[in-house]
Amino acid sequence: MKSGLVYALKRITLTVDHGEFIAVMGPSGSGKSTLMNIVGCLDQPTSGRYSLENVDVSKLNDNDLAAIRNRKIGFVFQNFNLLPRMSILKNVELALLYAGFPRGARREAAARAALESVGLAQRVSHRPWELSGGQQQRAAIARALATDPALLLADEPTGSLDSVTGNEIMKIFCELNKKGKTIVLVTHEHGMTRYVHRIVRLKDGTIDTKGRF
């Protein structure tokens, strides 16, 4: 290791199978954000290899990475990141626009179907501020689902919700997983991990195989 360099991740080997639902946990500074940024094609590793659906994305240029993000990966964030002046239908359509879906009936139909899948068929014209926190997160999940991505990345999706609403959101993820969606969840809430297949624990930039923290 070169003097002065800090490695956020060190010799990580991680395989996520199609249809798996995993949770990534670890204390602050353990490497969770870096791992998620690499998995989400927001950052590229300085060494090593990352493959998504048998495509080595480690060496792709910025345009190709953007295309992968827009079509192959759906992002769900703690703070929803919905545009307040747009209806939730238009928020979901925006993801389809970025993914290159043609304007018009097809795009709107895909957005409506995504919202219906999370129980918001009757709220399509509402703006985010007219919805509860749980409904806003449902809308954010619909936005992530609209392009039918290969992978859903959820970064603390229940962190700003009360426990009852948080569990409702986790049940939505479980239903999506049962339908075949691959989901990687970052969370610090141990109670939410009962919904997942596997927990990956990070510590000091490596996968911790020795137990709990």
C-alpha cells in the first residue's frame, strides 16, 4: 500500500445471485457507501473487477455507465428525492425519460403500472408534499421499478420512517423479491434484516466474517 493512500475497500469479494435479497451493514467508515457507489455504477474501482449481468462494468466510460444506471439499476434513497413540483406520476415518468423511453402513452402506462404495483394507483396526480412519508417512499420505489431494472439498490430506505411504516416498506421489497427482483439494501436497523436472505457485514473496508458489532 502506498504511503498516504486510504483504501475504502480492501480485497472485497462479493457475489449477489439473481433473485437474492441481501442487507449490507457496518459502522460509519466501514465502506458501505463506497461499496454501494461501485455496485450502483456511480464510482469505479481503482483495481479489481465488477460484473453486472455478465458485463464487466469496471472499465466502461461515463456514457456507458450512465446507460447502465438508467436501465439496469433502480435506486431508492432514505429521503425519497422526489421533485416537489411534479406529480408522482411525472416523477416516475422522469426516470423513464432518462432511460430513453419514448414520450407519450407508452411512457405514461409504464409509470402508472409501477405506481399501481406499490399501491398508489389512486394517488398518481398528487404531489410529494401531499403524501405521507410512507407513500412518498412507495412513489420512490415505483420510480426505481419503472424501467424494470436488473438490480434494486436501497440506501437506508426506512431510515426516515417510523417503525410501522418502515416494516410496510420492507414488505413491499419482499413482495418485489418474490417476483424475482434482486435487491441490495444498506441499513443500520437490525430489525429490518429479518426480511432479507443474507447479511453482509463490513468492517474497516473488508467483509467481517466474525460476527456482530
